[in-house]
Amino acid sequence: MAHGENPPLNITPGAIRFNTDSMKLEYFRIGMEGGSTSSYAGIGTMAAGEWVQITTDTPDVQTGGTRGVFSGGFTPSPSPGNQDVMDYINIAATGNAIDFGDLSAGRSALGATSDRTRGIVVGGYTPSNSDIIEFFTFASTGSRADFEDLTFARRYPTAASNGTRGLILGGYVSDYQNSIEYVTIQAAAEAVDFGDLVTAATDRVAVCNSTKTVTAGGETGSGRITLIEYVQTATLGNGASFGDLTAARRGHGGACNSTRGVWMGGDNSGDQNTIDYIEFATLGDAIDFGDLSTAAGRRQGHVSSPTRGICAGGFTNSNVIQYIQIMTTGNAVDFGDLTRTVTKENAGASNGHGGLG
């Protein structure tokens, strides 16, 4: 919604506008399958309708393919410390990652999301909690720049995007967080409050399509959880229950296209190789997808294209990159390796994930 705009009530589906905040064309669609522009207003977090960005290019135009960028992380050996390294891959190919550039400082336990041209990296640990947001341009290596700040410093946040708005969810300060805030990815400004998740937790992982942000798992003061919850990305409001993972875990990888969200690995009394998935169109529990080729936990970097999901690094201090075909089920396959010898608690962003339509 543009700045100062009233909520949509009786706008005709298919109407087109120019959003002066994002500087992009958008079209209006109803908020619920089979509904009207007014019949479902005010129910839970469901809007009467929403403006959706009109996509006029593809990752192929920008970068020669869907590009995934992995940022930061922690290296336990041979020289322990938080990393400033950024790597990238072409998701449609296989092979080892290539150096992209550097963050402003070494950070681990950070989050990331993106639109079609720009990625943002949020929060983390330096070794103190960080409120930094940095951005980069997918088509240009070495393009990192300052974006402004989160509303408060934290580590282990997760993030998602609908192509215009980036959401930052949960995390850890000195306790578990339920905060949700947002930024407009193409407008470098400080984050703004969005609402709250149902459960305060850290080490959650979000997936998204153009309408929903869905976050799963994590850790509370009582231990690892299975809870999946969601919000409507284009509105403001609190989280609502979606279902449960097949097993409790934290710090897993995520992947998504416009139809399906997938969670890979994680840790719960040891590293996990479990892969689960959901269909965005229906609420309910996650379904078994297959297994990772190598168990991986604690926030391995993850990126997506419309066809592939990728996870990279994580416990057990690995540089391995693995991939799945999102619309099939089955086990992960080796992709290549990160440039770093070992890494964990890194973050990934791509210009082809499910929130981009």
C-alpha cells in the first residue's frame, strides 16, 4: 500500500496503479479465492484485496540466470571467527560457488531476502547483536552498501519478500523474539513494525509466495518446535497458525516457488536430513519430501529458483551445497562447494524465489 493510502474496499480486480513508494506498476486482486473485494475484509490477517507487483523482467535478463548469494557465517577452524565473505552460484547449473564480494564486517546468525534485482542481509552476530541491514545488486559483484537499520539489534532472524516488501521475523536478543518488521527493498530506509508472530522463537526459517510469508520450526525456552505460522505479506498484522512440521527442529534451510514451500535439514539433538514441504494454497501440516544427502543444521544458507531449492553449509561445519527439484519429491543431490573451507550460520538470497511470482 502506498504511503497515506486508505485500505482498498471496492476496487475492481484487475485495476492497475503506479506505486510511488516502490516506483513499480501493480495490479489489484481479491484477497481470497472465490470472494469479492469486500466480502472477507477484517477476517484474521486476510485483506479485502491486495496490490501485486507486475513483473516485467526475469533473472535471465539481469544475471544470465537465477543467482543465489550466500553471505557471512561462522568458521570454527582453522581460524575461528565470523565471516564477511559473500559467494554466489547460478542455480540452474551445478558447480562450486564464486566469490561475490564482502560484507561490511564479519557476521554470523544473520537473515537475508530479496526482490528481482536487490538482496538485503539483516541482523546477525559480530560478536554482539547487530541491527545492520546491507544490500547488494545481484547483477554486480562487489556491490554491497548500507541500507539503514532494523528497529532493534538481534541474531538469528529470518526474512522473506513478495518482491516489494521484505519481512524480518523473530530472532534472539537476550530472549526469544516474536517481532515482525518490514522494509521496502528498493527504498533504503529503517525497518517499520509489522506485527507479532504467534510464538516467540529463534532460528526459524521463512518461505514465501507473492501473498504469504510462512515461517516454521525454531527454538523457544521449552526447546525445538514444529509450529508453522503465516502472515499476508502485503498487509500489517499478527501471525496465524498454518500447521506443523513433521519433526521439531531449528535452523533448517528453506526453498520456495510460487506454489510450494520446502524446509531442509535443521538440528534437534543432532543434525537432521529431513525435508518437508507445504502447498501455499492450503493450510495444514507439512508432508515428507525426502532427505538431504548430508545432514545439515543451524541455519545453512538457502536460495531458490522456480524449479530448484538449494541449501549450503551448516553443521557439521560443512561447505557442501545440495539441491532439490521443488515440484518433485525425492532426495537432495550434490551441487558443489562454497568458497570457504567450512561454514555455518550463513544466509542466502536469490532473484528467483517464490515471493517473486
